[in-house]
Amino acid sequence: MSPAAARQVVVELRRRHDEPARSAVLIEGTLVIGREEGELRIEDLLVSRRHATLRISPEGDVILQDLDSTNGTFLNGRLLLEPATVADGDDVRIGPAHLQIRIEPA
């Protein structure tokens, strides 16, 4: 079994602390995050139509990439300037939303 097949990525989306989290699961391929397009939608004008992606590389790394969004993507509080490897527990901010990343065995 390849490293990529041995894990899944759970993305929990929360806009405010007092609202229930929504989640999406990535097992293979690419998860698109955006305001109007993608598997995980954030309905806010600070979020681009296609804002960012998460994917599992052939080596099993989880990669976050900003899609040239207007307002940027932040990984653990830092503006993402190039694709970056994401670790379990990392915090991604897109517009007003915080996404908590959990990497689990599949």
C-alpha cells in the first residue's frame, strides 16, 4: 500500500467558534476550496471563486496551494506564497473561515 493510500485528510471548517463545524474528507485527488466552486464552499466575498486546493501527493504528503486568490490563504497565521506541506493539526485561514486539518489513517 502506498503512503497516500494509507491516509485520509479531514478538513473541519468553522467560520465562528459558536457555530457547528462542517467537514470534508480527502482520500485521493484534489479538494477545491472556494466561494462558488469546489467540494468545500465558503460563502463569503473575501473568498475567491476557486481559492485554494488540498491534495495528497504520490509520496503521501498533504499539499496546500493558493490559486492566486485575491485575499490570500494563510497556513498557521502565515501568508502562503507557494505550495506548502500541511501537517496534522495545522490551521488554514481562508477569508473569515478557519479550517482545522486532521490527517488520519484511512
